[in-house]
Amino acid sequence: MSDAETTRLYAAKAQEYADLTEKSAQADPILAAFIADLPQNAHVLDLGCGPGQMSLTMAEAGHRVTALDAVAEMVALIPDHANITPLHGDFDTTHVPHAYDGIWANFSLLHATRDALPRHLSSLHSALRPKGLFHIGMKLGTDTKRDAIGRRYTYVTQDELTHLLTNADFTVTAHHLGRDKGLDGTYADWIVLRAYG
């Protein structure tokens, strides 16, 4: 995450965000499907993990999770679990090639700039093992703007996101559309894509 204002807001609202998302990890059918499709004892990167509830759900399913977030206050909230390795870093954190069986980029890369998305996706593709599983969630739209509390978002269309993944050598296999209320109290449309490296 390269935007200082967005980082500052997440730092100030880390516990509030954790409280808002606490129950969603255990009840998320998309996360459950992702976990079910991983190999046994998989190594997963949770990119932009926030307070780590989804990392915990993956860890409790028997997977090793590298839980990465750019906000130190979020990293401090990541649950203490033998299968979770907390990591403070941003989207440019260097990963060992072919290190991960799966990458969970759940509504994190939407804080990257549009021109940086191809570079980040290419780097993540390199970090996946061959045929590794990739999940990405983004908000739908066509512009870049700040939300009601000042976080910067890069909005994408379904075609744009599919094109970005294809250009990074991912094979897109499924998509889901939805609408939810966020930390700023407003509703937004979103898209999730499932792909393989």
C-alpha cells in the first residue's frame, strides 16, 4: 500500500476494522471454497491480511499462512497461531519464487495504483508454485477516488480485472459478484476472481 493517508486511516481504525470483520471469515463461502481447493498442508500468502481473521481460518484448516500487511497496527492484531507467520510489508515486499501454493489477495490490491497493478500481479504470479491457486477481490467501477473516510481505491471493471490477470499469465476460472457495507458505512459493488498460476 503506497498511500500514506490510507495507511494512517487503517492504523487509526485497526480494532474497529477487526470488530467489523471478525465473523465474516468463518462464514465466508468463497474462503471456504478456496481452502477446500488447496493441497494438504499448503503454504498460503494472505496479502493485505488486516487483523488476520482469514489467516486464522486458513491456519485452523491445517495450512501454513504468511500473513502480510502494510499497517503495523493490523499486524499486531494477527492471532497467535503456530501456522501463522505475521509479516509487516507492502505490495512490493519480495517473495521467494514459487513459494506459495495459494495467494489470497482479498480486497487489498484495490489500494494499489492502477499503473502498479500489472507489476504486482506479475510478482504474485512468480511467487506462486505452478498451478497455484489465486484469489483476488476488488471493488467495481472505473475510476480512482477516496471513500467517505479518505481511503484511496482503484476501482476496476470485470473485463479490466480479467485482462490484468490474463496478462500476468493467470488462468481465470470463476468469478463472483456482490455488494456489502464497508468500514466507511457505505455499500459498494465488488468482484472476486478465482485463477490459477
